[in-house]
Amino acid sequence: MSNARVETKLWVWQRLSAAVLAVCVIIHLVVIVYAVQDGLSAAEIISRVSGNFLWLAFYSVFVIAIAVHAPIGIRTILKEMTSVGPGATHMIMATFSLIILAMGFRAVIGLFNASIIG
Amino acid sequence: MKIAGHRNHAHYWAFILHRASGLLLAIFLPAHFYVLGLAIEGEAAMDGFIRWTDAPLVKGAEVILVILLAAHLTGGLRLMALEFISTSESSKTAVAVGAGISLAVGLAFLFNVV
């Protein structure tokens, strides 16, 4: 695939994921401000999301969109502002995406299955 | 200090803020997921960390993170509006509106958290 085609595809994925993230981040910010009102605790977080399929779906979409969006952004910064080569920037992008997917889903599934003790 | 012409511009600073906020949020993400993943080890492990975040310095960092997230959101919406809707100079207003919304979200968080 030519460089121009790769750049165009990454640009499109960056914008598509940004559109999804715009909705997710607005919901996330509202939840953050609401959740901290009475002080944040593990019990509060777990009772809100544990066993709730709607939050599971929401946070799954959120993590996937981040795993697409953030690594492309990191690659753009590396490409435009550093002397890191194209092969390395792609490798960093792919590795960062996998880290976000793995850690993100570990947290999402962990919270979905978590239970409050006592 | 004299600032070069092309840098003395709202759009330039919006661009820098968008890049910097994106980079800082990306660096923060793995730590955020790690803490949320503590739920696997149980409520106590997660609560132990949450108590640590009660320290004023950490609270301050949290407020900055919330502002950065809101700034990256509004900066991104501005960027997409520029690319898909208009290239007019009126987007300077969008920079100001975005900054205002970001600070308002940060303040809403701050007042609820303290």
C-alpha cells in the first residue's frame, strides 16, 4: 500500500474514532463530575458498573475507540516532531494500541465481574 | 520575550494545547486502566489507591487531567468543524468557547471533589 493511502486511511480512522470518542468523553465527563459528588469509593464505582451490560457495552466501545485514536495521534506526533523513522513509528503505534486494548479490557471486564465485599 | 509571528496566534496555541493534552492523556491512560483493573483484586485494593488520591496534590493533578480531557474534546470538535464544515476565521471564537467549556468542566469537578 502506498504511503499516501496509508496516511489517508489513518486520517479517516482518526476522525471516525474521534467522532465516537466525542460522545463517549461527554458521557464520561458527566459521570466523573456526578460520581465525585459524595466522594469517590471503590464501592461506588463497582455498584454502578458491576453486572451492568449497558456500561459494559459503553466502556467496550470507549476502549476500542481510544485504542484506535490515541496510537494514531502518538504516531503523528512522532512523525512530525521527532526524527523517529516510519517503521518505528508504526511499531510504537501498534504496540501502544495493543497495550490500551489489553489493559482497557482487563479493567472493563474486571469491573463488570467485581463484587462489593461486606 | 518576543514571540514569532506565526506563533502569536490563537490557532497555534490551540494546536499546541491539542497535541500536548493528547500526549499527556495517552501517557495517563495505562495508569488509569491499571487502577480500574485493581477491581479484579477486590474492593479493598481499589479503595487503597482511591484513598491515596485524596492527597491535595493528587486532587490538583486530577483537576488538571479533567481540564485536559475537556480541552482535548473541545479542541478536537473545533478541528473537525474546521475540516468538515468551515475554514472561516470565526473559528477563533471556537478556540475561546472551547477554552471556556474546558475550564467550566474543570471547575465543576473541583467544586464537587473538595
